[in-house]
Amino acid sequence: MHIKEKKFLYLNEEHVFNFVEEAQNGIKIKMFVGFQSDKFLDFQKDLLQEFVAELKDKISDEEYDVDTIKNNFEIALQNLNVRLKAFADKVRDVDFFGIKWYIQLVLDNIVMLSMIGDVSVMIFRNEKLYYSLSNSLNDKGKIDLFSDFIEGDLETHDQILYVGTKISDVFDTSDFKEMESILKSEDTHLINFFQELLNARLDKKSFGFIFHYLITGAPVKAHEEYISKMSENSFFLKIKNTLFKNKYQATVAILGIFILFMVINLLSQVLKSNTDTFVTSDGVTIDLTIEDIKKDLFMFQGMDPTSEEKSLKYNEILSKLDVLESKGRWLEDVAQFRKLLQSEYYKWFNIVYVSNLSKFDDATLGKKTKILSFNPAEVSQLGDIQSLYVWRNMIIAGSKSALVGSLDDNMRGSLVDYNLPPADMMKGCGLNLLKDGLYCFTTNSNIYSINKEWAQPVTTTDTEPFTKNIAGVVTYGKANLYVFENNVSAAGNTTLVTRYRNTLGSQTIYQGGQKYYLGANMTGFNFGSGLSNFAVDWSFLARKEGKLYQFRRNPPTAFTLDAREIRLLWGDKKILQYSNDVKIISSINSKYIYLFDRINQTFTVYDSRPAKNADQYNYTYGLYYVFMFKFDLGGTNRVVDIDIPDPSGNRPEMYILTNEWVNKVSLYDFIDSIQNNKVLKQLN
């Protein structure tokens, strides 16, 4: 068997351990490992070199047995993991050693492999995805460890592809179908297809490499005798010899088997009348029975609540139930399964259903989460309650006035009227530079500064006034006010945002603005009627048409902006989709990003991986679903807004604003329950 290799490598070769060798007995060894840190690099390579030497010694026998090779491979991997952990535990000044990629053995037509870190392997057969597996980063210790090895049979023309990321986070079913059609119709190499898509969706450094192997030829000659020997002792050959020695008995047996076959065939025709067919997402037609649904439910319950696969399986079960119901099959069972799916849906997808905010209270400690209730005078003066902003104190913005400097029922803050002209209305706000008041913009695109004492217009010394199409105002740092444009298209050189610096000592007078433009190459982006729902951490974040976009200055001194879509990974995106009124909450102090959907009344927590608050990853991270709150308060009371104070960082406190009150919830208790126990905390 011959193996042809092709690769793309995006990591400095000094950070790579690459070992390739074919032993005299024909076993092919390939070990390819990348290191993210410079520290103790040579020592880590020495550990891998020792492993390779041990492995070669254990598998070098000319007359090897496959099971013996498997056992020796497993022992060598375990010894390597022990050495890696002992090494990492001794080093005190490194929090985590980033190692990833794989080792592969090929013997006869068998491949055995083990992976470390975020890596995926795919096997393609007949230009279709035949098998895929992803290995996840285990960051509980100081160093990741190699996984238990897996094995599989190879055929001529099989293609093996390794990628340094979890492939299901980047590609979906439609991508693989597109790949199949392209490979059938065009002379395109598989690795080139993946390389183009990965480069379009991820930074090269975040996945590091793509390796491709093409399998050609027959099993190696060194083991033709072994294969022949296995054939001589095969089950079918023994049957053949037995039949020729006992012809009469064989004739009777064959007649019996024939009769049995006819009976089974008759039964299968009867049973067939009680089955239906179902076409899977891959286009495969299968027989469908109630037993299939039971198996699906059992499999579904054991799947990771945050995984994309669980979402797909959930919707597949619903579709199968629809088929059975439409045909009038097993209606009682179908009804019970639907009831089970509905009742357990939130639990299975890490969704906390909130019918009353008092459910967040801790009765054992006597702790109430409601911290402020609006009295009738405040409700009347505020008008329509619109938004909440929290730093040291709370600021609640209404359509007619704002409640500034609130802490709780005992420190209610000051009501400040906007005193807007009759033809103008308050549209949106953001915290001011001192975080003790607001900058708010109106439907006529005027900007006002709101504090405890008054509402005052904000002006600029620029020859051009503030844009007349304001979509958002956000402050960042001690002097910067960012004013976002409303009608942003995906055309190059379109203004996304203008930055203003305040005049020294003033909160209301700003210097001339600096426009930031979208880069010339915006191919593939579609912002519809314009971006909305902006946030600023170290970059600019915006949403539109259900997608989250990130913009950055590249280089940092430029006035043009690069753009990318941040894909929201895992979770049930098929059923729970976002509206176009979604607030983005992001902080430079936190690795989490939160999305509050005002229309659908959901609050979703996403974890950035790698952590976005690490400088080297703040433009390459992905967002992974952790859990969701689904609010259904009943009556006219709704969740109007949610805010997470920036200073709370990775120990976030969640402030929930409704039409009637404000609750303060320790959000980190729910996050910790997932990270520490793998089980989401439930409400009291």
C-alpha cells in the first residue's frame, strides 16, 4: 500500500515535530505535532523523540501480530501521556502548554491514529465523506494529552484529511454536499477545496495545518503469506469443506434453510406493510418504525447538549414523527414521544425556562434578586422603559426621561427629563465617558448627554456634523466616542463608524471626527439594509440578518477595516433563531459574549475559543454555545433589557430590566456549573 502526501503548513517549522518512517516490516509511522509556545520547546521535542524510539522498538518485529501492534501502540501512548503530564506539572511559570495534531500508523490496510488538541480527521471514499472524528482541547490540566487510538480499514483511492480545528465548527452539511458536487464535476484536489474554505472562514494560525493522504496500491507484499494463512482458516472455507464431506446432511440443511428463508420473507412482507420510509438529510431512504424512533430518542438523550449533532438529531426525530403521524401510524406512541420531546427540550439543550424572575432567588440564604421596583410616579415620568446600563450604579432610559444613579430600592437615583422637541424622539443610548450618565441619540440624529442634573446637546467642532443616519453610540476608553452609521452596505470604502475625541475636560464638546471605512474587498458579505446592534471591545461588533460580524483596523494605524463573520457554533440553531433586535454584550475583560434577543426573549451565553481576551486570539476566536435563558414572564411584563457590567469580567453579574423592576443575578453561578460539573444549574 502506497501513501501520497500533500500539505499546507502555517506554523513556523521550529514549532513543529515531524517524523516519518517506514519500518522494515512495512509499518508506516507518521507523527506530526505543533507547539504554540517557545518555552521548553526542545524538551518537548525530546519527549516525542523518546516516544518514537520506544514505539519503533515495540513494532519492529518482522512477523508481527496486529493485536500485538495495537497493544504496544496503546502502551507507548500511555507512557507518553505520563511523561507529558509530569513535565508540565514541574514547570511553574507556564499556565498551559499548547500542543496539537496527531500520530498515525498504517499496517496492511489498517490505519491507527491518535490526536491531541483541537484536531479533526476525515476519510473520504468514492468522493464522499465516509468517516469523520474531531478531538477537542482538554484544558483542565497544564498540558493536553493524546487521545485513545482509533482504527479503521483503508481501501485503494481512500483519502485521509487532517485539519487543526474541530471541523463541525467550521463546515456544515451543505459544505460537504458542495464539496462532493465540485469534486465530481471539476478537476479539484480535495485539500485545495478545504484550504480555500478554511482560509475564508478562519485565520490560518488558528488551524495551523492541513494534511492530505491518498491511498493507492494493494496490501504490502510482506504479509501476503499472513493474509493467505488467514484465508485458509476462514469461516467460509471451513463451511465449504464440511459441506463436501457430508453431502446428504448438507442437502437437508440447505432445504431447511430455504424453507426458513421463505418464512422470514413472508413475515418481512407482513411487517413491511406496517413500516414507512424516511429520507435522511443525506438523501438516503430508510425504513421507519416506532422502534427506530425509540433508538433515536435513546441516542439523542446521551448526546452533548451544546453540540450541533444534537440539534440535527432533534429535528430529524421531529420529522420522523411528522411522517408517522401523517400516515396514521402508532398515533398514541407518537403523541407520547412529542410530549417527551417538548417537556425535555430545554433540559436537553441547556436552556433554562424562566417563568418568574423570583425563581433566581435563593430561599435557603434568604437572598432576593429583585433590587429595584418602579413606583407609579417613575413609571409615568419614564414613559416607555427602553434600556438599562450598569457600571458602578444603574441608569434606566425611558422614552421621556432617564433614572440616573440607581442602586436599589433605598437609593433610587434621579429622574432627568430629556425635554426633546415635539418632533423628535429618543432612539438609543450608551454610557458616557465617565460611566455616570448616558449619550443618547434621537430619531432626528441629535446626540444628548444625560446625567443626574440635566440633558444637554452634544456637539462637535468638525466641519461636518454628526451623521444623520445614526445607528448606535458607544464610548471606549477615556476619550473616544464612536458613532455608527445606519445604512451600511457591504461595498468597499463605505463608512462604518466615526470616532470623536472629547475636548479636554468636556463631556459635551468633541473634536473633529475620524471616519473608519470598510476595506475594498468585501466579497461574500451581505448586510441587507444595514448593520445594527453594535458593541466595542477591542474591535467593532455588529449584527444583521441573524449573523454576527467583527471589524478591526488592520494594521492598527489604518483607517480601513477588515471584516469577518463570527460563526455561532453548537446549540439548537434550527428551532431557536435570532430576530433582528439583538443586543451584543462584550468586554475586553471577559472571554464570554452574550446575546439578548428582545423579540424572542432569550439571553444566550457564548464562550470564545481560544479566549478572545488573549491578544493573539482576539480576531481568530470562535463562539461556542454554553446555555440560554428563555424568558416567559406572562401578562404584560417582559424583559426589556439585560446588561453585564464591564468590571465584572469573567465573574459576570447579570442585571435584568423588565417593565416593572430590576433583578440582579449571579450569572457566574450558572457558568461555573457547566465548567465544573458539566451540568447546568437549575432554578430554585
